[in-house]
Amino acid sequence: MRLAQNPHNTGLTLYKTQKVMSDLTSPLPRRSDINPTPLGIAAMLIVAGAWYLAQTASARQAALYVVGALLGIVLYHAAFGFTSAWRVFIADGRGAGLRAQMVMLAVGVALFFPALAAGALFGMPVTGLVSPAGTSVIVGAFIFGIGMQLGGGCASGTLYTVGGGSTRMIVTLLAFIAGSVIATAHMPFWTALPSLPPISLVKSMGLAPALAFNWILFALIAALTVFIEKRRHGKLVAAHVQPAHTSPWLHGPWPLLAGALALAVLNFATLALSGRPWGVTSAFALWGAKAASAMGVDVASWPYWMSKANAATLAAPISHDVTSVMDIGIVLGAMLAAALAGRYAPIWRVPMRSLIAAVVGGLLLGYGARLAYGCNIGAYFSGIVSGSLHGWLWLVAAFFGNVLGTRLRPMFGLEVERLKPTSC
């Protein structure tokens, strides 16, 4: 029993830990070596970057940079993707990836809700990512879902696969940035459409009821995936982990459960250090706006960038932006992990249809993320663990976008992984 393989889906040869959790689908032999040059470069940049941030920004900013690098290592070693997990469930009924996400969220709310209810963590004020739930979230998340499948990754997936050596995903990332800054020009239109105000389930329901409500929903989703998988395949399909190194915890691969727990804990560390949960895509809009401004575009006059917070962020160096610092850390952490695994080997030849899909998918990802007040991290993961109603609305709309995106993938020469029938 094996998956169809297409090494051009992401344009790289990264190791595949769980066959359902990543777009990195090259067949891989066992490895016991490392890639010393990229390993040394990644380690040097992580250390040097932390030192630089401690000197020019703050020790807290340096710590967040290191947390970003740890997130990159976890995402790569656990192959903890959202895009492929949703795709194989939609196309083939396999739900291991979705169940891992439910574990991540269940642990996340257990950590976040008490701190958010108290309003402080270790003596520092903390707030969740709670945004309006309305038309822009529905449209944006649906668009983002399509982009996930065409671009070949989500927000965190794009970063860690770029760090892991994917040349195709560099194209997706550049289009992601472009789509993000374009969306900021259109935000007044979208925010004027009907929506509910920001609703925090922790504040509206209370701590204990909000925890119980969320845990019940996570359990129901997990149970639904078990039911569908058993009806489709007769049993739960084992997630096979292919050994890549003699020291799997250092070099990978990791079990999905370990990845889920690590991501929840590191998101909580982000809350403790920055006062708010982990986000990804606001940095892409910032990078795009700075690039457009350098080319003479007066983005500072756009309403989105005229708000007090956004104007300050646009004027400040990128090193002072928490999300930017963590995003760069994720890329370097994934690069370090790929080098440790002996899998850092970029492939520069990408089929044209796949390249077109990367551009279209990236634009949809960037545009949709701004409309929906976040991505699979900022709106889905961090939104739900913040108790925000818009996080649940994002999940539903993005899932249907993934359904359409999965059906569109073959048009661009992208595979849809299905298990081959086995003879009894």
C-alpha cells in the first residue's frame, strides 16, 4: 500500500515523515548523513540573528526569533502540514492529519483559555487574536483554501518548505506576499460588508463552559474522521514513519502527535513572550508594502496602513516586527532541520503548469489571508485557541475552499494522493 509519487509537486527532495501530512512527496531512501554546509549556515544565522536582535531590539525579540526557529524545526521534522492533511481527508477519507490538528487545538485551549481569562501571563498582559466574524472572513478563508491546494502549502507550510529547500515554494511565497499587499488596498471595501463584532467565547461563555464547548467540538470532529476513514478503508490507515536517521529526535522524522504537542507549547511560548498568539501572514503584507513603497508606491496613504498600529509597523524596521522575526526564524529552523536530515537539496526545474499553480495559489493565499484576518495559523490555530468565533468560521469556509482546490489540482498537473486498492 503506497501513495502515488510526483517529485515535481514541490520541486525538492525533502524527507517525508507521514505520508498524509505534507506536499513533500519525493520517494526517499534511508539516510545517515547530514548536509554540513546548509547546517552550518542555518545555525550561524540563527545564533547571529538572535545576538543582533538582542542588541538592536530586545532580549524578548531575540527569544521570539529562537521560538520561530524551533517552530521551523518542529514543522519540518513532524511534516506537520495543514494542506495535505485536509486534501487526503477530502479525496481519500484519511483523517490522521486532522486528528493531530484536533489534539493540537485541544492542548492549545487548555493552555490559552485560563491565561486569556485572567488577562495576564507571568505578570504580563496578554490578549487573543479575536476578530470580526463576517463576510470578509467567509470569502477570504474560502479563497485561502483554494490557494492552499494550488500553491502547495498553507502559511506555515510555505515558510517551512522554503526553508527546507523547495524552489517551487519560493514562487508561492513571492506571490503570497504580492497577494497580501494587494488585499490591503481593498480592505475598506471588505471590512464594510456585514459582519459580527469580534466575539470571544472565553468572555461570552466563561472559562469552564468555553473549554468544555471547544473540547466537545474537537472530539466530534475527530470522531467524524474516524467514522469516515473506517467506512472508506475498513479500518484506520496506519501512518507509516520512514526512518531517516539513527537519532530520529535530532534528525527526524517525528510522530504527528509530538508535532501537535510541540506546536501548542511553542504557540503558548509566543503568547508569554509577545503578549499575543502566533501569527504568520501580517508580515507578508508588511514585506510587500515596504517593497512597494521602495518602488515609489504610496502605500502609506492607503486606509489599511493609516491606522495607528499599522502605520507604526510600516515605519519601523522589520527587526522590530514580531511576526517578521518569527517568520524568518521558521525558515532558518526548517533549513537546519532539513540539513540535519540530509535532505537539503533544492531542485530548480519546475514544470510550467506547477509553476502557474504556485503563482495563482500564492496570490489567493495572500489575498484571502488579509480578508479573513489571518491564515491557518493566525485565524484557525491561534484564532480558535484565542476563543475567537471567527476562527471556527474560518475553519468551515477554508475547508470548502480546500474541496474546490483539491478538484482543481489535476488541471495543473498536481497529484491528489490516494491509497491504491489492496488485494485480500
